[in-house]
Amino acid sequence: MLCISTVSYGQSTYTYQQPEKRKDGWLTSDLQSQKIDTGRIYQLFNQLQGEEHKVHSVLLVKNGQIIIEEYFDGYSVDQPHDLRSTTKSIRAILMGIAIDKGFIESVNDPIFKYLKTPVPTKNLDERKEDITIKHLLTMSTGLECNDWDKKSKGQEDRVYKKKDWLQYTLNLPMANDPGLVSNYCSMGVVLAAEIISQASGMSIDQFAKKYLFEPLGIHNVQWGHTSNKNVIPSAKRLYLTSRDMAKIGQLILNRGQWNSEQVVSKGWIDEATTPKTKITGIDYGYLWLTIPFKVGNNIIVSKVATGNGGQYIVVVPELDMVAVFTGGAYNSEEDKLPFAILRDIFLSTFISKK
């Protein structure tokens, strides 16, 4: 495993190339134009080229331009990557758009205002009527659903074995009152996607294409799942290229705007990325995390979308920066390597410039 703490600053064999200018809406810039000490960055990629690791791509956007773009292990600029739970954060953006467009009135509405089918048929509990869209987005429905507890009835791997994922989830017993406790629950986000679908009359992939991907110039999109069952659209995960992941990050950085078009309201982006609760001690908004990085005497706050295996979109407003990582370190602590790269290499380099 690559260990960033062992970085030394000897001679590097890494050859930097300015990211290619393509017809995808991105501007690119040469790293040298940043007027920074590039020693850490060159040493990083020298190590990534020469040592075993599970990072598939690293992309860095600064001041709206791609300045670093590297791929490993056979991955390439045109290859969509399985985003895993990073898809959840994109669904939060889609919910904001659904509210902006008037398909959904309020995040505080009860879910059954829009979710007409299925309805609970087991473990009937009047508290289920009090579950709101906000509870889905903050993972605080009160349903007995915790992906990080293998004994939980709503744990995602258990649900994947069921015939009807939506019905099974709605039939889960209530463990808490809605809004009281937040537990990581993938099925709650599937319900949120289904609400968007039923409220708009469009499958979630159609909705995303029309209202998010087309405005951002994102065309190389796939939806899929590791389950070999027939998976409903609302439960499928996104596959995007690293450049298109960076567009999502830039949309967050620009408070919902892309190339002067307001794709989703500023108010929603601010609300979605503002902490509402904590999950395992991490500040959590509407499916977006707030993670602080200590760099020297500085605390740099980031807004992060995360996915199993090392799929990250990291937005750093203070530095006008977006970092994207993809990887294959599934169910492994190695998937945290990008955070070390971000803190010890990218943030340290640009903080030193300030």
C-alpha cells in the first residue's frame, strides 16, 4: 500500500502533461501557471506510477480549470467509473431540482404525499406517516435500517436478496422516532429517488439526463448495480467519468451554477451542504459530508461526496478547488488514501502559496 507519509523529495521520473483540451466544457491550465512549488505533486505521481495501489484516477480543478488529470491501472479519460455511494450525493442535487421545478413542494413534506406505491403492509406504525423527505436525505427515518450493522434488517446486502426492495424497506419496523437518530441507510436514498420519479412522472435516469446532465454537458453516463437481479431505475448507481464527476463538484462550488446557467438553486446547494446531523461522528447534510482537514495551523473545510472503494468528489471553497478520485479499494481502509493525498499534497501545496 502506498504511504504518503513516506514521501521524499528526490529526483522524480514523473512527466507532467497539461490536461487535454476537449470539447466537454472544461478549460485546462498548466500546473506551472499556478506558481507553486510542485515538488510534492511530482513526488506523489512518481510514487503512484511506481508502487502498488488501488487509485484509478486523480483529477484536480483550480479556479475553474483542470490542472491535474492522471489515470492508472488501465483507466482512461473516457471510461465511466462505478461511483457507488457518490451517487447518493448526486441524488440530493436531483431532489433540489425537483423542488425547484415544482414537482415536489417541500423537503419537509411526508414521503407518502408523493410515494403512492408501494405502501407499508407490515409493521404498521403511525410514525411512518411522519417520515419526511428530509429524513430520507439525512438518513434519520427511524426505520430499522443501518448498512454498517450486519444484523440490521434494512442492511443493504440483506435487502438486495429480497424480491421487492421498496416494499421490503417500507415494511421494516420502526427503531426510532423520525429525525431522532441518523444511521447510514442506502434504501432510504432509493426511496428518495423513487419519490422524484413518481412526482415527476419520469424515471430517475430520464430526470437526471434532462435536468442535470444535459445542462452540464454530461453525456457519457451509465446506470447499473452489482446485483444480478432486475434492479429498478431508482436503485441503480451512476457510472461517470472523472471529468464529469468534477462537473458535479464545480456545480457545488459555484452554488448550483454551471457556465452562467443556474442548474439548481443556490439556496438548495447551501442547505444540502450545511451539516444537519452526524453519522459516525462526521457532519452530514443532505447526503453531502462536511470534512475539515488540518493543514499546518489551518483548518480547511471541504464538502465531500463519498463512495466505497475510493470514489470521491471533494469541494474546497476556500481554495476554489475541486478534487476527484476514483479507485478499486472496495471494503478496504485503502480507500482513504485520497484523503491523505488531498491533505498532505494538494492542500499543503496550495496553502503554502497563500
